[in-house]
Amino acid sequence: MSTIAKPVDTIVIGGGVVGLSIAYGLAREGERVRVLDEGDDAFRAARGNFGLVWVQGKGAGMPAYAKWSMAAARAWPAMAQELTGLTGIDLQLSQPGGLHLCLNDSEVDARIRTLGRLADNIGEDYRFEILDHTATKAMCPSIGREVVGASYMATDGHVSPLRLLRALAAANIALDTEICPNQCVDAISYRHGAFYVNVGAREHVAAKVVLAAGLGNRRLAPMVQLDAPVEPVRGQVLISERVAPFLSMPTASVRQTGDGGVQIGDSKEEVGFDNGTTIEQLSRMADRAVRSFPVLGGVNLVRTWGALRIMTRDGYPIYEQSRECPGAFVVTCHSGITLASQHAGPIVQWIRGGEPPEHIQNFKAGRFNV
């Protein structure tokens, strides 16, 4: 016989950065929110995230995604200030701009084509620079001789993903959000305008339910007549010992954290649900990092890990409300850090009954059925 938990306004399924960002935005608006988090057995993309707040290059095949990312990056400082004010946790947000380093002329040409196409589609609001070696070195003196140039965008930056996750959890608790760990959802049903979420012998009831469970959304979405065709794509990460500051801005594959360690990551592997590491990929990433920044040649590595990105076939998010079960939403993306400000802001207003944010009509799962 099941027991029924006290009803709430909204149940958010998933306690990573995406789910906690939405829960925070809802609680900030005065809603009673309960987060059902699967626990440490889940594939936690948030804990393997590279921490970039990044715009350049995103949306090459969908300009709407570039605009969505640009709006997110611009909204980040206000959200960081708000979270730090509420929790006292410094997120180590820095947005001095970002570099995508190129080690040969072909890579430079590819950046010119990609960013130029985006600028053509978006207009003068999309500003980037292509730098030669001298200009790149003036901006980032620690680069090596093999760096022939770079692309630069002033909107880019980085943040500590673990500090963000901790701040979001603390902010939710401060706003009386219930965060329930070790909650593996068995079933969701929609009856008489309410959602009933079953976890073992316990039943949770709410007027709305938000699916923010990462790779778990694929299983959960059909329960509320939605579709979330997501697949895992592995990324591997290297972390160095703390070193003296040498990198004043993040690059697409190397960044120095606020604590002094260097984070290296540049792999995309379709290996199913294997979140391990391989010497082949780690060696390749380390080699490119040292070629880009020779100062890393004598630095000790202290940790490596693999994590699974949540990817759709085209790499873009899914935001959708169920027609058959109104009040059920799916939110799936692989850029939960960059888009956190959008999830806590415009997405929350939409979930609360407001107008859909501009651009999200492009992010319905039905695009994969055309």
C-alpha cells in the first residue's frame, strides 16, 4: 500500500544543475517545489562539466540556439550575484571573453567559416575576432609557438560547476524547496488535472511536473506523452595540481580554475553508458594542451574522470510541454551551465503559465520526426 506525500505545486525530477536551476526559479516565485533526485548512482553530467559559460561556435546549424546562448551569457552575472548574496558561495564566475586556439591554418579557416556563417545569420549582434599568433599572444602571453591563431568572443567565460551546484542546492533549501535524494521514479500518471509520481511505495502529487533528469528523460518522457530522444556522449577531463596563475581567460579546451588547478577537456565519444577514461584520449588532450601552453609540460596531473553528456541527435535542447498532459514539461540540454540563467528565468516563467520564451519553438522533439 502506497503512502501519499504532501502535495506541492511543482515536482522537478532531477537534481543536477538543470533541475536545481528550474527549482530555484520556481521557489523564488513562491511556488512549493519538491525535487526528486535519483542519487549518486545516476550519471551526473553536472559533476563532470567543464564549467564554460560559452557562446562562440554554438548554433552553427540553428541560429536560434546561438541567440538563446547569448541571452544566457548576458544574464549570468545577475544570477551569480543573486545566488552568492543568498548563499554566501562564490561561484568564481569570470567573463573576460574566451579563446578557441588553433594549431594550424586549417583550424583557423574552419573557425572563420563557422563564426562567419553565424554572424551572417544573426547580424551585427554576433561579434567575434580572428586573431593571428601575435594578437593571440598579446591577449594570452602563455601560448606556445605552435598556436597559429585563435577566435575570440567577449561574451564567453567560465564558472565553477561544483560551486554552482552547491549554491543552487543551498538556495533551494533557503527557499524551502524539498530536495529528496535516492528517488528513482517508477511511474508518472496524470489524473484529474494532477500528476502522481510513484517512487517505490510512496506517491508524490503536484499540479505540474518538470522532467530534468538528463539521460533519464528518455524513459520518463513517454509517461506524460512526451518524447526525449537523448543519447550519452562521453567527455573525459584532466585536472592538474594548483599552479601559479598563467591563464587569465578560458579557452575551449583548457581553463585555469579559481582555485589554481588546470582543467583540460576536449573529447566527444559515442561509447554508450561507459563513463570511464582511456589513455588514448587523455594522452591526446594532454599533448594538445602542452602544445598550446608549454608551461604545462612540467605540471603534475592529479585527477581524471569521464562523464556523459546528454545529447540529442542535432546537439540542441528539447523544451516542450505535453499537449495530452498539460502541466508536464521536459527540459533536456547538454549545456546546463551556460543555460542555467535561462532555466531559472524565462523557462520558469513559461512553466508558470507565461508566454513561451522567444526561440524555444525551435527546440521541440518533433523536429526529429520531420
